[in-house]
Amino acid sequence: MTLPPDIPAARFWSLTLYDNGTRSMLQTPQRFPRAGSQSYPTPAAEAAADGSTTVHLAPEKPDGVADGNWIQTMPGKGYFVILRCYSPLASFFDKTWRPGEVERVR
């Protein structure tokens, strides 16, 4: 999932995975199933040179992906994604900024 540059959060943003069945955070060996702009409780996601931020959702961390840009999934376990923008900016409300879709990569 790629988030375009200028994520509209004045304070911070967080992308979290939730279990379809329990509606709780997805339980994996990775303690917190999230990526975000804060460096706690997991490393902060790193933006690319163009300002976009790609977060990889996969059972194993892909080679070359920073720890903060990966959220662990569980094979056979359904989940949904929630992006939170804390203190959202105007571009969030007027929809001039929109997150990318979750895309399958092989």
C-alpha cells in the first residue's frame, strides 16, 4: 500500500491491521501490527525520495524493506486496514489527498 506524499496529519499517522473475526489488532509474532510516522511502539515508516510511503503487508518482511515499512500478516487469516490521521489537515477532508489501494505484489 502506497501513501502519496504529504500525508495529511498535523500530529502523526498510523496504519493498523485488524482481525476480521475479532475486530482486534491482528495477532502475529510482530507485537504491534502497525506502521506509522511515530517511532514508538515500532520503528517509524520511512518515506521514499519522492515523499511517498510504501507499507508492505506480508507474512515475512520482504528483502530491502525497512522494519517500519512492514506489517506482518498471517497466512489464511483475514484482516482489514485502518489509516488514522491524527489532527487531519484540509486535504484529508476535501479528498485532494487519497491513500493508495492495497495492491497484491508477487
